[in-house]
Amino acid sequence: MKKILKTLPAIGLLVLFDQLTKLLAIRFLQGTKGIPLIKNVLELYYVENRGAAFGIMQNKQWFFLAITLVILGAVVWLALRIPDENRFRPLEICLVFITAGAVGNLIDRLFRHYVVDFIYFKLIDFPVFNVADIYVTVTAFAFVLLGLFYYKDEDFNRIFQ
């Protein structure tokens, strides 16, 4: 449990940054046509997302709340099983970021009843996203890379034994 408690400041700072960027998006982007950062490539564009990734499953807030709580429970369970060794620090860092991303969007769902999205990669017409989404997406990619190239079967056996 000590291991989890020592990650709380990092999670808190990441959630704070996510929430601050969302407040700035509400303040400066809501009601505008967006702000181009790199013409025809990247812009800041305000969207209220009442669904999940890519806007799927609109207005299913209770479902998303339940899924988030399950994910957070799984993260805590996994965090408690990870050996307290330097080799597993990358995995612990990933858990910090995925927790911060889940909590950041959970706060939006609980208090706004939608998630504030504001980063639009116009070049490929990618769905509008936010900082918490970046945390989760990059972490998922990092999990795959760690699983394929860094951790070995015996590492996984130690965690899941």
C-alpha cells in the first residue's frame, strides 16, 4: 500500500494539469471556431464529448463511470502485485499515467456530465481529444512496447503468480 501512496502526488499533478488545460479550453475555446496552432495540421477546438473514445456510445455516463472504477480497481490490484524493484519502475510509471488519465476524464464525467476535448489533429481528421486521453493512449502503447521488448515471461510470472 505504501507503493500506491507514494505515487499519489504524481497522479495528483498529472490530473491537475489535465483539469487546468480543460478549464483553459472552456474559458478560451468554448463558443469559438477554434485556434489553429499549425495551419491545417493541429488546432485547439472545443468539444463536449458525452461518449467514449471517438465519440462512440453517446450519453452512457453510468457505463463509463462503472468501467472507470473497474479499471482503477485493476490498476490498484496490479500495483500491489508489482515487485518493488527498479526493473518494474517503467510499469509503475505507466500505472501512474493511466490512473491520471482515467481520473481526469472521470472528474469531467462526474461534475460536467461530459468530457472536455480540445486538441484536434486536423491533418488526418483525428477525433478531438484531451490531455487525459494522451496519458491513456501513450500508456497503452508503452504497455505494448514493454510487453514485447522489455519484460520477459518470468517477469510476468512474478507479477501474476
